[in-house]
Amino acid sequence: MKTCDLPLPEGVQAFFSETTQECAGQLALHAAESLRGRLRRGGRASLVVSGGSTPVPFFQTLAQQELAWARVTMLLADERWVPEGDPASNTTLVRQNLLQGRAKEARFLSLRQPLCSAEQALPAIEQLLAELKLPLDVVVLGMGNDGHTASLFPDAPQLPEAMSIQAPGRVCVMTPPSQAHTRVTLTRPVLAGARFLALHLRGEDKLETLERALKAPDDWREMPIRAFLKPGLRIYWSP
């Protein structure tokens, strides 16, 4: 296990692993423990995950955890507005790697609704997510080398609305010029307010991006991830 030498804000924990699988296992164990704690208090637990290649080992390990999956509501932090089955679909990634084995019993809320556009689907998505009780129980985020997390991209014109602590909705449509697809994302207050909030990273480049983000922690317009580098965050990293 490596020691984190980054100048982390007070209250932010770092878990550095030697291998991708070790990191995935540690994150899966901690996330499952948090879900079990919530389920012991009765009712349902909520789990929000992110897309990309980094979380796949985490998904596969978490799916093997023993817990009352039938009482877990699962959803993505964000989704590209592409059909399910498209290689760019985060929903497809989750169905193939996380909604398997024991975890197949979880209830999955898809951000991708069968309507013409993301803008047209937004009311239906908001209605679907209305069943979720806030704060969310477990949220696992990723980060791009531009400092985005979920679909909170620095060049998206909708970023101020999605990042506002008084954001009117739980989701926001994002159209960053740097990206090929329109996206739907959970807003900053919904994500950042989670009881268990994790940032899952892999590679030296992500470590360098994190270090850059820490140098100006309040400037989230340049790097939206900065808004999440607050007390309570857990950072999981592997080479």
C-alpha cells in the first residue's frame, strides 16, 4: 500500500493500492459495508456508479458481495444520450458488469429514456428519480484529465446550473462542445451530498490531474472535480 503525499484537504481520505484489482476490492468492500449499514436501518439503499473502463473491476467485485441487493436502487451518475447497446452506453456497461450474479436483483433506474431528445426526456427522468431519498447512500465518481466528473464538463454551457447548490432539479442535460454526445448528469448537490462519496482513479495521469485540482480547490469552473474535494471524500487510486 502506498502512502499518499498529496496535500489533501482535511477530512479527505486516500486509499492507494499497488494493483487495479486490489483497489477495486478495497472500494467494493467499503461500498458494500456502507450499503449494509444503510440496509440494517430498514428501507432501501441507493448506489450511484460511473461509467468508463476504470470501474469495471470494481463492478465485477462489488457484484459478488453478499447483501440484500433486492433492496438496493442503482443508477448512473451520468449517461451519454445514445441507445442502450451502443458501445458508448454506460447503461450497457453496468448491465454487463455490475447487474450480474447477486447484484442482478438490484433495481436499476436508467437515465436513458425512450424519447427523442434528452431535453424532452428530462421531466420523465426527474419523475423517475423522485423516488430516491436524499442524501444518496453510496456514490462512486470518476474523473477525466480535464477535471470533469460525472458529465460536469468545464466547457458545458449548462455547468453553472448543474453545479449550483440550489440546482432546481436532480438531473441536468449537458452539451459540452468537447464531447461527441449530449449527456444527462446528476447535479452537484445530489452527488456531493452522499453519505459515502468516493473518487475512483487509475493511472499516473489521473494522479497528476488530481494534484493540479488541489492547487486551486475553489475554482470549480476550470475543474469541476474541485467542488467534490471536500471533507468526507474517499479517494481510491491504483497505477
